[in-house]
Amino acid sequence: MKIAILLYPGFTALDAIGPYHALAGTPGYEFTFVAEHAGPVGNGGSFTMEAPTGIDELDTVDVLLVPGGIAAIQLAQDGGPLIDWIRHVHPNTQWTTSVCTGALMLGAAGCLQGAPATTHWYCMDDLIAYGATPVEERVVEYGKIITSAGVSAGIDMGLTLAERLVSTEHAQAVQLDMEYDPAPPFDSGHPRSAPPQVYAHVKGMYDQMLGRA
């Protein structure tokens, strides 16, 4: 049984590493990182991960996880080999999952048609273009598809998936091992609670990066 996390230039590091930590010890499952071509994949900053497998070497996976990042928005819009590969492997997965804007790549591959799904708060409305119904939850499960909200929600998704693959007790043990016991110093992790000026600043930053200003 194989769990694969898809990497691409510009992926958000925690989107991949958070779920990896939650899932790497899953008994009976082999873990790999896959990219369009095997080799180093940068996140657009100073962080690089190694993908030992290229998509042309991996025809089937049991669990697919697609992390997000600003780059995922453009990849979803443009299509291309990674979207085609997701479309190819999805029918035979046990679970197809995403973190943050990785959901848009699932949507572009046709995986979210008619499905409730979540993503980063900035891109919730973008889900509609891919036939999904936006749901403002940390983790949304629909059949074999699990989507999660922005970045840190990938840990929640990883623990949810660990429970589905093994057991509640296993997922609880993973959570304890991670000491995942959130108590953030600020209540500003979502537009509903962030100060208006903070929300405007962050939204404006994304608008400018994506040419939506």
C-alpha cells in the first residue's frame, strides 16, 4: 500500500510536512514523495524537498495527498501533466486528499464535481468553478475525498486520515507523539476572528500576488 504526496515548485512546506508527520508511521503503508520529475523540488523560497519518484514512474497510489501553495492556483488554472496525473490515479485511490489550495488542483482534475470541499479561506469561492460546494470547515470528508483548509489544517486532515487508515487510538497516539495541542497566541486564524485591518492587509497581499487587485 502506498501513500504519495505530490510536490511541485512553489508548494507550501507545512502543507506537505504536517500530514507527512501524521502519516509516516502508518503500519502497512509505504510513503513516497512524487513530482513531475524525480529530484529536488523547491517551495519558491529557501526550502527544498527531494522527490524520489516522477509521475511517469507511479501509475497507481492508494492514498494521494496534494499540498497547496500560491502555485497551486495557477497550476489548477493551466492544467498540464500534474493535473492529468491526478485525474489518472484518482479513480483507483482509497483516499484522495488535499491541503489548502491543493483542493483546486483536485478540482481541476475533476475530483470535486458535486462534492462539498474546503480550501484556504482566500480561495473558497474558486472551488465553485470546479463544481464543488465550498464548506468553511477545517476538514471536509466526502466519500473517499478529504479536503482541508489552509496550511495548519493539513495536520488535522492527516490525523483524520490516520484514524480512517488504522484506528482512533492510533490517531490519538500520533497526535500525542506530535504534541499537537494548539493554543495559539492570537485569535486571528480566520477572517471571522481576525481584526478587519489584518484581514484587509492579508487579502490585499494575495490580491496583488495573483493580479486580482
